[in-house]
Amino acid sequence: MRILVTGGTGYIGSHTTLALLEAGHDVVVVDNLLNSSQESLRRVQELAGRKAEFIQADLLDTAALDAAFDGRSIEAVIHFAGLKAVGESVAKPLYYYSNNVVGTINLLHAMERHDVRTIVFSSSATVYGASEEVPLTEDTPMNAVNPYGRTKEHIEDILSDLGSADPRWSIALLRYFNPAGAHESGRIGEDPTGIPNNLLPFVAQVAVGRRDKVMVFGNDYPTPDGTGVRDYIHVVDLAAGHLAALNYLGEGPGVRRWNLGTGNGSSVLEVLTAFSAAAGKDIAYEFTDRRPGDAAVSYADPSAAHADLGWRAERSLATMCEDHWRWQKNNPEGYAAG
């Protein structure tokens, strides 16, 4: 298949692009490079031994979007592109709604104009908000607590309405939990712009000397060690989930939702211990106040993805930390030195 991947130079997008190329698909990557580097795609192509076409374009540019589809016989879209910093979304909600929601609407219009009606959407467990129900299933009500999460929730609603209105559409909504790790080669990985928003890249930057210590938000949760528990999933497992969903959509139209997670939770202190073991050094940390809206425990029930897609997460927390450290150690400044 020829697949258009939006946000294909980003963290999850680059790993999925590599998986698509290795599976024999032709890939067209569309990315505005706002929070990513084209160096990631160069390395993906090096690892795959195959090229992907790259188009630098923004989803808010409708003419550029149409040009990306023109003459390329695109058969499906995997949609990663979007802003994803929770704190920034609270400070700049209009920026997030415009970029994420309007950008997606523009993409869907372009797909309709070019008779492409298969899409895998990169959603998130943030749509569940601070639900205390665990494990989280696809039937857990959506109740996002910040603008970033609500953009994912709104896009899911838009895609669900589109699928109901036009039965020709094949749509997968993938709600994934906490991506971590990197490709085992150490050549591609997570390279956040500015201060990392997620735990693993922050821990990695402390381990490599770019930051002084990890701030642990809360040590008084009702969990075994008092710190928050989350479901961490290896990014390579996550990429495989996108291919499995794409293959499933080939069986017929409809709108489907799947959690992609391990089904197990790890606390912040457990992550720090595992990363310390991988890096062979202590990771400095300090406890601070809880963040508003954070649930004590959040992990997936991934049984639907296993039943429907034959997919399950295979890599352990130790492997995530080992692979993430290999990437960070080999690329202390991320792709900047590439």
C-alpha cells in the first residue's frame, strides 16, 4: 500500500514509518518539522534500506495538503501530526484547537477530495481524563481534563460522526498509554523540544547530564510506594499496533477503537529504579506536590486489541529503559548533532 503518514518525523511517527517500510509499504511523510527533525527520517531510511517521500507541509495549509495527495495514489492515512504538551495546551487552548482539530478537519476534507477513506488516528489515553476506573477499557467514558486531551476527544467524535454519516470510511482510533523506549539500534528515539513533558525522556536527560534531577509529582498516592502508576508501552510495540490496525481496516469499513498498552502499571519510582539499572548510575530525583488532575493509577485493558488485531505489547519496562538509554547515550543532544 501507499500510505501517507502525517507527523512521520516525530517520535511515534518515525518508528511507525520504519515499521511500514520494513513491511514493504510505500510511505509519504507529511510534517511541518515544528517539533521534529528531518534527520529522524534520514535514519529511518538508513535502517530500512528503503526511501520514503518527504513533504514539508502544515495541515493548516489546505493547498499544500491537496498537493501532497495529488498524483500519488494514496490508499490510507496514519495521522500523528499534532501538538501534545499538556501545560502548553492549558496556556494556549486556541492554538491547540486550531492546530489539532482544524488541522484534522482539513486532512479529512483532502482525503475526501482524493477518494481516500481509510485512516488510523493517533489518539491517547488522555481522553479518559482522571478516571479512577482501572483497568481502562474502550467503554470507559471519555472525560479529558485539559485542552490537549479534549482535542483528541473532539477528533474522535468527528471521526465517529464521519464514519456514521458515510459508511465507506474505515477508521481506527488508537488510544495509547505512555510511549517509551527507542529502536534497538539506538539510531532513532524521542527527541522532545524544550523541557520534556513525559517521564522517560526527562529521566534520560537527567541520566545523560542535560538536567539535574527528576521532579516526582506526589509521593502520597494510595499506591504501594506512594507515586503515580502508569502503563508504559514500548514505542516499537506501539508501531506494530498501527500496522495491525491498518491491516484490520482492510477487512471492511467502520469505526473501531482500541487501547494500546501493556495492561500493567509501573510507578514513578519503579521506572527510576529500572532506568538506573539500564544506565548503570543513580538518577537524582526530588518529590514535589501532586499535579492537579493526575490519577493515582492508570493502566489499560488491551484485551480488545489482542482479540481483534492479534496484537499485544511484548517488551518489558527493563527493555524500554535499556533501549531509551542506548538512544540517549548515543545521541545526548538528540538529533541536533546528526
